[in-house]
Amino acid sequence: MGTNQYVMTDRYRQFTESPPGRFLARQLGMPRPASLRRYEPGQPLLAGPALLGAAPGGRLTGAVASVLSAAGAEAHVPKQGEVRDAALEAGLETQVSPPQDDDRRYGAIVFDASGMKSSDQLQSVYEFFHPVMRRFTESGRLLILGTPPASCADAREATAQRALEGFLRSAAKELSGGATGQIVYVDPGGEGNLESTLRFLLSAKSAYVDGQPVFVGAGESAAPVDWERPLDGKVAVVTGASRGIGEAIAEVLARDGAHVVALDVPAQGDALAEVANRVSGEALQLDITSPDAPQELGDHLRERHGGVDIVVHNAGITRDKTLGRMSEDQWASVIAVNLTSQERINDALLSGDVLRRGGRIVSVSSQSGIAGNRGQVNYAASKAGVIGMVHALAPQLAERGSTINAVAPGFIETQMTARMPVVTREAGRRMNSLAQGGQPVDVAETIAWLASPGSGGVNGNVVRVCGQSLLGA
């Protein structure tokens, strides 16, 4: 599928990829952004074999082995023990793990730490990763699996499991070549909901997601018939779909099989129609802040499609000023578009049963809503409110067999960031572990994962798409 999304050239990255640029960057200790491996249809899950390990008593190794086997990947496992047994049971193609002085590289290095019960067992994490931290392929994946501290049996287990997040965040900052690291906390009973998350985090779809904790619970999931088109037969509405991140979301959801209702204000009608036509969807011109907008949207979805499966709240505006200089209209308009409209639409779709069972709501928050940003008290308040809304509604959506989650983009290359002063723009690009800005498609891929019918165990999460920004948590 073609794309019309805006991508700004990162001339610094281009320079450091040239021979003189590489030499100068090494000599001066300058950041060297890698070319990230991004998803293309038909692409293998991993760029090389996986290396598997586990603490004694791990309950998630079998799930990892099953996903790797289904994806046709190869894995290196210990000569004997629980990991080898789980791999053989899953039918995974395996080799015995090579000695520590071997120089082969891995597309993913995965450790099941769910069996860890006390802090002294953290030694096993060190012993597994210590000899292999420099043996990732380009854009490789480091993945740790654990038990949510809140679900642990006692304080010692919870302490050890929480320690893993600090380990992961720091280890991810040590990776190079576009490699990324995540930790997935899986509730007891959530093991069967892990596949969608593993397929996303191990694949090139998660190129700009780094250093993130993801929580998987025991919600209702349904594995897609075809993982290449997991949204076949689904109806998705995307607000703010005429350009930028919204345009990329519409394209990726359509690529994955969804019928997309692309929504934006009437002033964006021509651009909106172009996007809708390109993705074989439909355009809906609507001002989401108007009093009747939620009812109009609900009526449209019910009458044309019998309901909706996926709702992506992407529409947003900025009206930046320091608080002392901010007008009342600049405050009110941002809150109305970025936050209140989402609440009102959710109320209408849920109270009218327009969102079908198994539905997915995904809201676009922002790094600013987590870390704050000077001159953006209105924007940061609206995006922090989105996070509060997601956390508050997650139990209600779970009762309906549905989910609500948020993505929080960091610096993404769009027309808006292109208008930033050059120094501010360069700082935004470099102040993350990947030393570059993300692309709109990176946000879109993350939303498509959360929208998947296989992601029913992922509920109430806020996932940053920021290359592991150095700002905020």
C-alpha cells in the first residue's frame, strides 16, 4: 500500500552513515543513529536466531517458544533443562546455545524471569545477559518476561520482579545498532494472551518502542486467522485522519485488513477524502467538539456498519504559550479537542452499545502528558488526562470483553515538528536511546497491535513510542 505521509530528512543521521561522518562521530563521541529495521509484509519475525533462557520455575518460556515456532524462527537453547524441554514441546527448531566466547549474533535474546521469587535470584539475569549484550543483530530485540509485582505472592517476590524493570530500562540504554529492549509482565492466567504482544515486540513493527514495561492480563482474546491481516472484517474509526500520524494510522489499520472510517474536520475535507480513497475506506467530515458530534458519529457507525470494533482517538491540537501569556481560548480549545471530545465520544459509543464486544479503544497521549513541557500546560494537562481516562475506564471495558489503552509518542517526524526551531528539533531527535526521531508509522504500528483481537489481555496500558526518551519515566 502506498503512503502519502510526511517524512522529514534527518541530515545528521545521513552524515553519520557516511565514512567521514562515522569517523568524526567516533572521534568526538557523537551519537550515531542507526537505520531502524521497520516492518514490510512478508518479512521474517526476527533478523536472526533467538537465544532463550529462564530462571528456574519460569511459566512463560513455552509461550515464547510457541510463537517463535509458529513464526518459523530458529532458537538457541541450553543443552538440557526447562527451556530446552519447552522448545521441543513447541516444535521449535533449536540448536544448543554456543559457548560464551562464540561471536554469533542474535535477532532476539529472551529471558523468562517469571519464576524468580527473591532478590538473590537476580543473579541469574546478570549471568544470562552479561556475556551476550554485544551480540545482537542490527535492530535486535532484548526481552524480559516477568510477573506483575502487584500479582506476586509475597513482598520478596514483588521486590525481585520490580527490580527487573530497572534492569531492563538501563540495559536498553546500553544497546546499539537500533536494538531495543522491553519487559512484559504477565498476570497468572494471562499466558494465553501473550502471542500478539510477543509478535509485536519481537518484530520490526516495534522499531521505535524502547525501554517499555507492558502488562498482559487475563482478558478475552481471539487469535487472528492470519497474523499478516489480523484486522480482517473489523471496522475502525480514526479521528484526525487527514494527515500526519492519523494518516499513517489509517493506512496501517487498512493494511492489516480493517475497513477504516477516516474522520476529520470539514476544513480538511479534500485531504481526508484522499486518505480514505487510498485505504479503500470512507471519509466522515465531523467537528468532534460540536455538541451533536458523539451522537452523529454513533448513528453513522450503527446505520452504516452495525457498530464499530476499533476507535482510535488521534485528533489533537496545540496552542503553545507559557501559562502567564496563555489566553482562555488557547486553554479551552486544547482541552476540548484533545480530552473532552474523547470522553464524550466514549460515553456515546459505550452507552449506545455501538462499540461491539471485543472492541478496542486506543487513545493518543503524549510524552508531554508524562514529563510535562514548558509552554504546554494546556497540552500536557489534556494528554495526562487521556492517561487518567484510560486507567479509569479499563475495568469497565474489561467487563465488556473489550480494552482501552494509550500510546504516548515522543519526538515524531511530522510537519508540526518540522516547524520547530532547529536547536529544539535536534534536541528532540537526539535525546533518546535511538538518537533519532520516530516516524508516524511507528505510532501507527503500536496502535495496530493494541487494536488486534489477539491483544485482549493488554488493557489499561500506556505505551511510549519515543525511542526510550531521556525525559520522564
